[in-house]
Amino acid sequence: MIEDFTTVNNGVGDVVIGENSLIGLGNVIIGPVKIGNNVILAQNIVASGLNHNYDDVTQPIHQQGVNVAPIVIEDDCWIGANTVVTAGVTIGKHSVVAAGAVVTKSIPPFSVAVGNPARVIKRYDETQKEWIKTY
């Protein structure tokens, strides 16, 4: 399901959305982005697989083109409201990203990440069958 006021833009890369996933109100998804199955994206999330080039200071930024790096959100993730996910990031299976986080580096599977920049604060321990704090 893609809720109202969401923009899905595949102008510079494909946007693939898996089965039974929810893209909440007011999201901006700019490809290349792959969203797995059973993913929940809350409200007002920005996930952009592109960046503007700015290296040449003699040219306006809008004339320098873009570079792309795919975003992957694996199965069973929950991404909280007002999160930003930057180009090249993978969010591992069954991870939770807290509201307002800015994800600039990949998040391992079965993790909870918070903050700006996002950092992992919990990981699921399969042997203990519980979420363990990592800080």
C-alpha cells in the first residue's frame, strides 16, 4: 500500500516495493531503492538513492549531474516517521530504525538504530532469544 501524498520517483533508478509493504503518508522515495516484503515505512520518510555532484566550483551544482547508489531495505523492517535514508545504505532484515533517524551507513540485520547519524543500540541475540543493548 502506498498512502496519500507520497512521491515515488524512478527517474534515475528503479523503485521496487515488495509484497505486503506499507509506504506511509508523505514519503519521498527516489530510486534506485529496493524495499523488501512486509516492510513498514511510517510517515514523512525520505529515501533517496541519488546525490547531486558539486565538485566543480566553476559550475552551478544543478549543471553537474547526479551520482546514484542504491538503497536496500530488507524484509520485515520498520522505519519510523521523519527518517532520512541516504544513498548507498542497506537496512538489514527485521531491523527497526527509530523516528527522526538519519541513516548514513548500513544497518546490520536484526538491529535497532536511532539518532543522527543513526547508530545501532540493540541487536537480536539468537542464542538468548532476546534483544540485547549494544551500548
